[in-house]
Amino acid sequence: MDKRQFLKSSGVLVTGSFLSRFANPDTAQRSAKPRTNWAGNLTYHTDNLFEPATLAELQQIVKDHPSIRPLGTRHSFNALADSTQAQVALSNFKDITIDEKAHTVTVGAGIRYGDLAPVIDAKGFAIHNLASLPHISVAGAIATGTHGSGLHNKNLSSSVAAIEFVDANGDLHTLSRADGDKFNGAVVNLGLLGVMTRVTLDLEPSFQIAQTVYTDIPFAELGHHFDAIFGAGYSVSIFTDWQHARGTELWLKRLVTADHPLDTPELFYNATLATKNLHPIPALDPVNCTPQMNVPGPWYERLPHFRMNFTPSSGEELQTEYFVPRAQGYQVIRAVETLHDKITPHLLTTELRTIAADNLWLSMAYQQDSLAIHFTWKLQWPEVQKILPLIEAKLAPFNPRPHWAKLSTLKADHFRKVYPKLDDFKALVQQYDPKGKFRNEFISAELYS
């Protein structure tokens, strides 16, 4: 895939004037071959990738480059982390420091949730929630507002107590909850304040989860019992192919305590209890999925859908996700369902999840209890690119907020409408990066055009 093809697939076309503005510095460390994101739908425009071993090295790299983007575990499906000049990855920043008195853990930006979880669990602690993939980095997930699920669970960024980052001048800063609303603006930052080096997270006591799967839940049940269904577990996901007015699977992840044994009926809102382990895509082998069949286990081995020691799929897929008000969730589902014959031929699965509201300025759940509608598409961008505007038109009355790291066709005028603190965020960015060192063409089109 050449550069123009890639940018078309990401919903952005970079002009020749932009591509020619930057020259590759002689000091850059070159990758041996073209680098892609995890899904393979995106080829990065630069082969200059820096992986500093120390904070001082990172600060010097940032100082030396007029344009640079932080790169996490490459799970973004759009051009959010792309650069025509240089990228920096903190894969060597993997320290973990637990403060048992304060119930916090401070981690290097290169730590993945799947690596962190067993360490804190061994000390009797947990994080309040996890995403469906444990393979993502803590810093990358936080910067993009990535989430788990649960009627009363906020996204992963809500557990952040402090962040440390290097700004455009190479200076080191720390912001915490003591900084008030400024901190709320800095957590979900899209890599625009600088390069996050360390993150401090709240901890809570470790807990056990059992995962039970049901099949074929009628959408009509959501019309009558929406909150009851999504509130029936610590975390609940409904998967659908948009056919036959039903969810193909319902994944119910429930807390296990000694004084509250779990009741597992054969029918759950007219969905049928599964008799074997399942994959979210019914045709696939569930071997890489986390244990089901109501077997209790540690929080970090049940809250994700996929095991840390397995690659969840080949990665040959595209992803789109939209947040809408939870109170209108059923109407949204029915609106999207009208497109079922256009969606299904190009779909691997759709996941429906709820996320509680938070106060982080660029969080997709900012001051809004939300339903997230997540589409995992076949790697068929020309077809998907035509479907997204149709979906977005159905969602328009509900003011959708797309996931920052996934594919959509919505642009800056829409983001100004759905993020009331967007101008405040831009003013905050100006304090730490007045010349736009951490911007790229994609960010300029999404936020600044």
C-alpha cells in the first residue's frame, strides 16, 4: 500500500506541500523495513523511529526535532500517531512502583496492561477495569480515552491520578488531580501535550470475576430492560451481526464473592446459556479468549475478552466506534439496525457496551453515561468507507463521539459540536507545544481545520 492509498484508507489525504515540509534528520534511527500498525491497514510515513533508553535521551530527541509523534503499541487504526519526520516509542520505559499506602501504582509509559496486572494482583491490588485487549500500553490507552465496560465503570483514563510528560522544549512536567480542571484536560491528550513518560494509577483491592456467555438475545428485550441487562454484571458486552433483530452473544462478567453465590439460569432475558466456550465472532476458535463457563478467576484474566499470551487475531481488520448517550441507546441500536443489509457483508462483529460518565475533557464519555457501538470490519476499506457516512447519518441526531484512535469520516466541525471543552483543550496544548511540534496532518484535519 503506497502513501496516498494509506491516507485515503485513514480518511485523510496529505498534500504534497505537507509531505515536502520535513526532511529526515541524519541523526534518526532508521527502521529496517516499512512499519505498519497492528492491523496492517496503515503504513507509517517515516522510517525514523526512536526508542530512547533514558529520560535524558528522550528529552534530547524531542528538542532536536521540529515535528515528532509518540507511538504506543500501534493499535490505532487511523493516522493519529503517524509522522512524516519522526516517531518516538517508550518501549524501554517499563518501571513499576507500587505505593501500598496511597493505593497507587506509577508505571513507565511502555508498560502494557497485561504485563502490569499480574504484578499488582500479586500485591493484592487491581485496576478498576480493563479493555478487551490486554496487549495495549497504559499510556496509549489513556491518551486516546480507551475503555472497558460496565454500567457504573468509567473508562481507563478515569483511574489516572497523575501524568508525567516531556513538552515541546524537552522540559519535564507532572500534572495531578491537585491541578484541578487543568488535569481533566490533560489526561486524554492524543499525544498533543508532549510525550508521556510515566503514569500514576489508582488501585483497589483485587477481586474475582466469573464470565458467562449467552446466545441470541432479542433486541426487543433491550427496549424494555436496557439498563437491567447492561447492569447485570460488572462488565457486559453484547455482540451482533445486525441480522434477525438480536445479539448473537452476550458476555456477562460478574463479581464473585463468598457471600453472594452466582445464579446462572438457562435463560437470561430470553437469551440462552452457552454450553461451550465461544469467540465474539462465532465462526472462530475461542482458544485465545479468556475463560468462560462461569469459572471464577482473577479480574485481569476475565475482564479482557482475549488472553495476554495469545494474539487475538491476525490483525487484518478495521475498527470503528461511536459513543452515544446511554439514555438513547435502544433508539440508536434500532436506527443502525436499519442498515443491516449494508453492514453485515463487510462486518466481522459489532460489540455494544456501556461506559459511565467522567469529567475528562476529550473523553468520549465526557459528562455523559454512554453506549459504545464498536464495529470490527473486514479489511475492505473501499466498502467500509462508503458505509461509515450512512451509519454516521443515522447517529447524527444523537451527537456521536467517535473513538479517537479508530476510523470515522467525521471532522473538526463535528468535534467542536460534541466536545464543549475543545477550545479549552487547544489553549492547554498551546502552553506546552506553541509551535505544533506534536501535531500531524490527521490531527490538524480532525481538530484544527
